[in-house]
Amino acid sequence: MATLSITPAAAEQIQHVLAERGAGLGLRVSVKPSGCSGYSYVLNFADEAAPDDAHFEDHGAQVFVAPEALDMLDGSEVDYVNEGLNRYFRFNNPNVADECGCGESFTV
């Protein structure tokens, strides 16, 4: 069975954006072919769960993963970081073999 964890910081941010938006179940994560290394993460709101979604919940926040992305995201941690003026979700993904120089895409 696949695993995915959500840090307290990521859970707080997910809950915050859903509250501002006024709707949604959680964060939907998938991957798409992109960039110089192969794949990039795609983040959207999950307004409803698809029947084949993998569902993860931690610290009161939910993340839904499309089945085609599950193998690539298995064992990952979703975090939310503040670095200077930049704030973003970071994926600590043990399956990543290499990343491009700008960090926008990865290879598994």
C-alpha cells in the first residue's frame, strides 16, 4: 500500500487556502511529463474524490493522488516552506533519481 505524509505546515496551508476559497476537500496532486528532467508536480483543489483516487489524511488535511501518479509519489512527504519571499509546497520524494537545475522537474 502506498504512503504519503503531510507535514503540519502543509496541513495548515491546505486548510487555510480551502477556508479562503470557501470550498474543497483538500489538495489534488498528480504529475505530468514536463521540463528537462521528465516530470513535474501538478497541484489543484480537490472538490470531490474520484473513485480511483488514493486518499491520504494527516493533521486534519487531505491529499488526493491520481492513480497514475501513485508509484512516483509513494513514500513522499508534502511540506510547505517559507524561504525569504517564496512560499511553496515542497515534495520530499524518495523516488526522485535526479532533478533539473531549477528544481521544476524530476526523474524517477
